[in-house]
Amino acid sequence: MAETAEAFISATSRGCKLRCVACASEFERAEQDFRCVHCGELLEVFYPSWKTGDSKRAGELRELWLERRKSFHALDQSGVWRFRDLLPAMQDWRNVITLREGNTPIFELPRCAKGAGLRRLTAKHQGMNPTGSFKDTGMTAAISVAREEKFRWVACASTGNTSASMAAYAAQAGLQSLVLIPDGKISWGKLSQALDYGALTCQLRTDFDGCLRLLREVIRRLPVYLLNSVNPYRLEGQKTAAFELLEQLEWQVPDHIIVPGGNLGNSSALGKALVEMRDLGLISRLPKLSVIQAEGANPLVRTVRETGGKSLVTMKPDTMASAIQIGNPASWRKALRVLDVTGGAVEQVTEAEIALAKAEIGSDGIGCEPASAVTLAGLKKLVRQKFVAPEESVVLILTGHVLKDPEYTLKFHRGDLFTGTLYEQETGIFKGHRREPLILDADPDAVVRALEQAEKSSAH
Ligand code: F0G
């Protein structure tokens, strides 16, 4: 690695500290549960040595990050560690575990734009990470710390993606991993990943919130490193998606960024990055960051609407977008702060709206998992409410790959996704979006007839 790059790291990122988001107590180190010893709230990383508004340094950072793209060094090839100047420094950079995460593309969604009534719409696809979700960007940061701090076991409660990601990075790091997942409530794709990467996988008869509660008890008894998004080092890794996005946009700030909300770590991380970029002079203004939840798992929406953000409204969550089936989100305070500082909206969408949005994202040749599709469904609502104007620039953050939950996709196209559920009545809106597979005789005439039929209907 270049001498200059190392010098930069020590000048900008050494000496990060932790601060409680509620009582602002500061700490050099965290307890094993990453909570404030005074008030029990979550901690965040901050960097006392950073100088704000230094435009010369902002320019140097931009140059340095671009320069690293030419390098074959593992740290430079990672879309997370390429931005290491704004991350907690490692004591020994050789302890970094990277699967070359990040580096995710921005795609055009022309059909979705038209459907939403916008001139143009883009998506940053975090599902293009090594294990198929945005979790990898946080996992590389937190697992590297776990390794440096000499833990043997790492653990998480998960709706699926965190467990898949943690298991992969733990395997690479030579660590043991413990996964707690709600029995029957995560997609097979994600469960199979955790198994394949060698995690000790426990399916508990509870929901995600129950798994997380139980895990807090386990870490009180055993020296296990907690890798849920309450771990502030994970969020530091996740925030790099916003650095990368702005770099890809040549530092032109979009008007809106829209993310799904579950445990609310990701919205918190991206918002933190936006504020940091503004403070460091990398961008001149903040985009509005809006958070979308499923109607059946909407604690943040209810917290804002029913208490004005004063206290968390918890609930028993129910949505087919299983990744965000969460009723007691850990990072609610951090997410509220992001909504507040960026002026973003919080909205909810129905199961049918999610399914339709997912099919629309698919029809642009992109695809995503159901939880990611809440972004498009929410955007359509925000356009109708005139919160988003047709000529404004919007980036959806797609959080998971389309192959994470193929069962949902197949059921949608076969027409039985909502059979026997409360949402059966709403499936009228899917007309023209479902594409059932045809079962035909092995006869070229049959295939030619099918093609001609399809051509006729697409002409209408
Ligand atoms: N989208 C996907 C695909 C997810 O897997 C998650 C969360 C979210 C959105 C919500 O992000 O929790 O940061 O607000 N999945 C976690 C898991 C909870 O265990 O994989 P969040």
C-alpha cells in the first residue's frame, strides 16, 4: 500500500470513540452488548480528530479514493475499505476480512420511473454484494474488529441476510458463528447460505425480536461477539454505501434517497454518512432520506404518527417481506434523528403494493427481494403526496438480491402468493404483471403459437 495512504489514515481516523445516542456519555471501549452503561441506549462511533469544512482535504480524499480503484491491494478493492480514512482504523490492517464487498452498481429503472410518474429513477443495488445483501458492507468492518479483539465466537439474531453474511465472513476469518433465526419466518435461500458457510444455526420458536432478546442473554453468559446492527462498527461499514453512491454520482447530491426500514440500522448508517460527508465538505447539502416500512411491520411509522417520535411503539409484526418483519427496532432513535436532520419522510405500504413493486423492479431486468421493493412502493406514495416531484432525482436502495427469496417470486407469478390471506382481494392490481410459466407439449408448433400469442398481446 502507498505510504501516503497510510499517513492519511493515521491523520484522520485514529482515535475514534463511542458516544451514547441518548445521554451523550463518551467511551473508549464498548461493553459486550454495545449499550451505554449509564442509560442502556445504543452507542455510535465518532472521530474527535476530524476537522469539519476543510475543502482542500475533501478534495484530497476524493482523489485518494479514485486512485485506489487502480490498485490490486485487497483493502483498495473492497468498496468498504477503499473509504477507510473515514472508518475506525485497525491496529493491524492485515486483520481485515474482506470478500471485496461494496462496489455495487447503480441501475436505471425506466419502466419503474414511468409507473411512478418520474422523469428518471435509479437504484443502487446492494443485493450485488458477495452474499447478496447490504449486510456484507457492515460485516467486513465488524468481523475484522472481532478478529482483532481475539473473539472465537460471533453471533447474531437475524431475519436471514445478517446470518448469511455473518456466517460467510466468520468462515473467512476462521471464527465460529452462532445464528438465531425465527423458525419458519426466513426464506430458504438465506437459511441455506448460513448452513453452507458453516454456522451453528438455531431456529427458535419466536420472532426476530424474540431472537434478539434471547441473544442479549446469551452474550451476558458467554464471550461471544455480537454482530447485530446494535454493533456500531457494523454501521460504520454500512455507511460506506453512501460514500460510494455519492462518488458514483460524481458528488452531485440527489434530491431523495429511499430505504426500507426493519431494525433501522441501515437508514441510521446511511444518514450518518450523509451528515459526515456534509461536515467534511464532501457534499454541500443533504438529500432527503426517507424510510419505508411494510404496513404490518410499521413501528417507526407508528412511533412518528402516534407519539411524535417521543417513545417507541412496538408491535407484533406480520409481513411476507420477511427481512423486515420486525416490531421492536433497535436503532429507532438513530433513524428518527436521520429523518429529522435530512427532512425525509416515513411511510408504509401494503403487501399488495410490495408485491407489485417487486414485479415492476423485475420487469426492468433488475429484480430484488421483497423487503427491497418497499422502496418503489413507498416512492409511488410519496409522489402522489407531492413529497417527491416528477423532475427530482431519486435513488432507491435495493437491499437484497432477487434470488434470496425465489419462492415469493414464483408464487406471485403463479398467482397464489396471497391465496387464503387477507390480501386476496387486492390482487387485481397485478393484472399485466404476472408471467406464469406455460406447460406445453414438446412441439415446435406449440412454442411458435405461444410466441405469436405473446407478440399479439404485447402489441395491445
Ligand atoms: N432489506 C433487507 C433485504 C434486509 O435483510 C433488512 C434487514 C432490511 C432491508 C432492513 O434493514 O434492519 O437495517 O432497517 N435484515 C436484518 C437481518 C434484520 O437479520 O438480515 P435494517
